[in-house]
Amino acid sequence: SRSLLSCCSASDVEMEQSPPLVSAGKPLLTLEAADAMASAAIAEAKSKKFKDISVFVLDASTRVLVSKTMLNCPPLIPELAHGKAGAAIGTHSSSRALKDKYVPDRTPQLLAMTTIGGNSNLPFCAVPGGVLIRDTSSNVLGAIGVSGASADEDEHCAIVGAQSVGCMTEPAKSALP
């Protein structure tokens, strides 16, 4: 019997008539960039004297690339950071934009989204601190979620982290002065 690769070789099938076996992929967030983002977010929290934070960086498929948590974070904080990043990548919008869009008028819909996320093993938390990460061509690369300080401070650290490696963020600017 012939293997899949040998039966699909150029000598057996005319390439113009067959569909491509692989397609060019979208840009991917690297582990090195994700690590640098998380480190920059923590450095920003330290420099601003914010409370200790936790940072999660997810790729576009929701895979956790990096998670870092400062030592004095309570146990729930990393889960909230993961949920903020999950909400951003799961909807391709920032967790602040989700909160603003659904609270208070559409809270039941947001609760349904949160429940579905939990049932799908995709943490989902619509509180500022989850930032969508794009490349300069607007391709979605992933998301960074930060929790532990105030919501505005979390979001600020996430933006600083992602932008430290040259990525575009949603939101583009921090709510902090």
C-alpha cells in the first residue's frame, strides 16, 4: 500500500488540479515575545508601585504561552488574569470593551458567555486587564491578561507589556494618565 505522502507527490498528481495540502499560516506569537511581554508588565507594576500582579499571555488559539505571578498575589488572581486574556482572545476584543458593551444593559448575555467559556475550558472574565494583541498588519496574535492591581492598572500593565515588543494593542492606550 502507498503512504499518503507518496500518493500525493507531484509525480502522481498535477499540482494545479489538486488543492494545496498546507496553506501559508498566520503570524504566530513566539514564546520569547510572550515572555518579554509578561516580564515588561511585571516591571511596569513594580516601577509604578502597584499591588503584585499575575500575567497570562495566550496565543491566538488560546494556548497559554507564559504565565507569571508575583509572590504576594492571592490565589484567585492568576485565574482572573487567565480569564481576562481568555475573554480578549475568545471575542477578539479587550475585556474592557466587553464590560462596556454588555454591562449593565446586556448582563445576562455576558453571564451566558462566561458560562459557555467555563464549560469550554476557556476562562472568561470581562473586567479591564485583558488586552488583544495584533501585529502591525492587524493579524490577531493573542492576548495578555493582567490581574492583581486595580482594573485600570492591570490594563495599563498589559498594554505596556504587549507594546514593549512592538505589538499593537486593543485598547491602544492606557486609561491611566
